[in-house]
Amino acid sequence: MSKEIDNYYLGDIKVTISETDSPEKLNVLCQDDSFKMEFKASLYEYQYYKRHMNQKIRNRFAQAHEQES
């Protein structure tokens, strides 16, 4: 099991950041009550572009919920 580095909420979206086999990549798990998404991000992106990464997460969830409707 990979070590959890961080977890936080973006509104209703729970974001969990954990290690991967690669020291330069992180696993990002995002979920709310009806949608779940997982992707890899670079350590650099997480450290220096977290705000941008969070905006992409919000946009993706908004698109998923629009498609459900």
C-alpha cells in the first residue's frame, strides 16, 4: 500500500495524494458521492502548481456531473 502524503477537501470533493513506485510521480485520488477519478501528477506539479491542479479537478467533476444530468 502506498503512503498517503496529503488529503484535503475541495468543497464536496475529497482529494487524497499518495506515493507511487516512482519518486517523481504521485497518485491523486478524487471522489465525491457519485464520481471517482484517479490520475498521476508530478511531484513538481503538486508542489508548485497545486492551485492549477485543483482547478482541473473541479472542472473535471463539474463536467462529469453535467454529463450525468
